[in-house]
Amino acid sequence: MATDHVAALLEFAELAEACGRYSDMLGAAVAAANLSCGADAPAAPASSPWRSLLPVRGRSMSGLTERVPTARCISLLARAAKLAVSTTRGPLRMLDVLNDHEPDERLRSIALGYRAVLAREAAGSREEVVQCLEAVVLPTLEAAADDDSGSDDGTGRGLPAAGAQPRDSVLRCTVSACRLLGDAYRYAAEAAGPGTPAASEAGAVALSQYSKAQQLAARGLPAWSPVRLAASLNLSVFLFERHGDEAGAARVAKEAVDAGSCAPASAAEAEAEGGEAAEAESARLLGLLRENLEAWRRVLRVDRLVV
């Protein structure tokens, strides 16, 4: 059964995460996401330890009752993508600083060569995620939302209102997938280097995906939802750090804090979002948003942020 293969791949991804094998974790998470959507998993290198968990090629769709990825699958894919590029993000930033401030031309030349190597390493993992999201996951989620909505009721193309569990589940996964795609393009902008055309192009796509995630979440998820708060957090940080829109960043963050500080409307709403774990995650995200607002106030040297 395809569902058995997906479950095994997700369990392997969690094991790989615990062991610090982030490349293996990412490969398994991408394969699980593809299979969850009824698509074949990408071809795996012979050395991949999770290769034996894949179904016979061409039979991945059998046994799937719902051909959409679960929240667990999207969450694992997001963690895997972040961890897989974490080994290069820090060094790339350090090398950019070195290039700006190192007076020795020889060292700057060496740093640029090393930067190119790291950028190529980062590209492989990033492109694996982008391909999975753009070609398989997001089209599948959007089609599922359209099928379930029947017709546009004025709330947005195929978007459900909060409260209907199956449709809410699809919406949460769609928001998370758009946010993850925004992350991937943000990483691409960082790897391309400041001021380059490639960075500008990737940054524009990142902003589009972050904005889409936040807008979708605002239409159909409770203000305290951790999925909605995470979308606002990523958008606000991107606006401040890479887009140069400090006022916009502050506005997004403050609106999220003001609206998200409310408690769940009901026990059913809390349970739909994930119960106590979701409430704890919401509190953590609200804390980060508040910390960012305070930090930005200090950086801009203003008594308060006008939003």
C-alpha cells in the first residue's frame, strides 16, 4: 500500500533528523511528499539508505485514500529543508561580510571561490524542495481545495472558511507549503549574494510566496493559529531583513500580535488546530513576534514603531 510507504519514509526522516543526517532526511521527506500526492518519488541515488522504502516505480498511487500530504509530512519537509541548508547559510553570510571588509585581495579571492562552492552545495537541496513544492505539492493542494469548495463563494478561489475540518486541513497545509517555498527562494537569494540580479529575482518570488501564505491564512484560519502566526512571522522578517520595508515588517508583526493574542474561541477550534501543542506553539511564535518588534525599535532608534 502506498500509505505504508509514506509512513515508513516519514518515520525514516524523523530517525535521520535525530541522527543529524539531514541530507537523508530531506530525500525521504521529499519522496514522502511526492507519494502523498500520488506522484512517483524522484529517483534516489543507489547509496540512499531510504531507497528500499520506495514502492515499485509507477505504483505509488495505489492505496492512497486521500492524495494530499498531511500536516506531518509538510512539517517534516520544512524542517528537513531548513536543516539541509543550515550548514551553508552561516558560512555564506560570513563570506559576504569578509568580502565587504577584508583588505587583503588574495584572501577576498579565496573567499569568493569558497563561496561559489558553498552556493553550489546549497543549490542541490534547495532545488529539490522547490521542484517538489512547485510541480507536485502545491498543485495537488490547490486542486483539493477547488474540488472541496465546489464554487467560489467570495472568500477566495477554492478556500474554505474556518471550521470544516477536511478543508481546514488542506488550507493549513497550503499555507505551510507556500511559506516553505518562500523560505526556499529566500535561501536562493542569500546564496546568490547581495545586489545580484539572481538575488533580486529570487527575493521577488520569496516575497510573493510569503505574502500568499499570509493572505490565505488570514482568510480561513483563526488569528491565534500557529500556522497563521508562522506565516506572518516569516513575512515580517523577510520584509525587514531583505526587502528593506521596516514599516511594512512592523505592521505585519504588530497586526499578528494584536489579533493572535486572543484565546481559541472554543475547545473544538483548539482541537482542530492541534490542541495543547498548537496553543504552546502559538505562544512561542507570539513571543518571537514581540521580540522582533522590540529589537526593530532599538535598531531604528525610535521610541515606538509607527504602523
